[in-house]
Amino acid sequence: MAILSKKDAHSLKWNRFFNKHGRKAGNIPLDLRMEQMNKIVKTMWRSLGSNLNEASAARLANTVDEMEHILDSVDKDCGFQSTIGYRTKGNPHPAVQQITKDLVRIDAFTRHKSRQGHPSFAKFPKSLLGDLNFRDLHSWMISLIKTWEPLYDLNKT
């Protein structure tokens, strides 16, 4: 004995996703699609400002599909290709290699003692950490931690 008819079971199984572009792996859950449509409607309602009333809100809510078709046709006319995301992870190695080559080419990892600073800040020290006393920094940080400890209960787990 079946709880659902064949038609209802098929509908329950297959009508849970939405695929706007008809592409493989382009499905999104229907509740996500509904959230997207709610955002569109709320944005349109905000644009009404003080003219928002029940009649104008219902009128705008009934135009969501048509407005989406208009925006899609404008995007198509302008040659704008919407970016379709897939849940695949690309290979980061070529990008990392290119960035590393660029940094090596400009000598980013080489220390230059007599590097010129910006002309507007001629007297500004070239190295911000050059005169830093790390022992003073450490004692200053410890004193701050002791000050903040009772306020934030840092030692509680």
C-alpha cells in the first residue's frame, strides 16, 4: 500500500530543485530560490519608500518573474555572461607560481638598505620596526593582559 500516488511521489522526489539556466550541476534547492525571490521583493518594496501600501506591495510582488525575464534579456543584449558557480576546487598551483615569479622579478624578497621613501614623507623612517625594543613590547603586552584579565576572564575555559 503506497502512501503517495506515483505522480505525487515523482513530484516529491524531483520538484525540490530549481535550475534557472538549465545547465548540468546548476540545481539549487527550492527554498534557496524562494529566499532569492523574497530578497528581490523586499528590495522592490524598499524602493517604494513612503508609497508602500498593501496594493502597491502586491502589485510589485506579482511582477517578480517578469522583472527577472526583463533583466535577463537586458544582460543577454549587453553580452553580459552571468557567472555560474560550481562546487569544484580549482588548482591553485599556477596562480601561486605566477605570484611567486612576479615577486621574485621585482626583488620583493631582497632587502635594500638605501631604498628611497615616498617624496612626501622624506623624513619618515624607512623601517617601522627598526627601533622597536622587543623586551619593552613584551612587558607592555603583559601589563595590558594583566589589566584586561579581570575584565574578560581570559583564564576561564
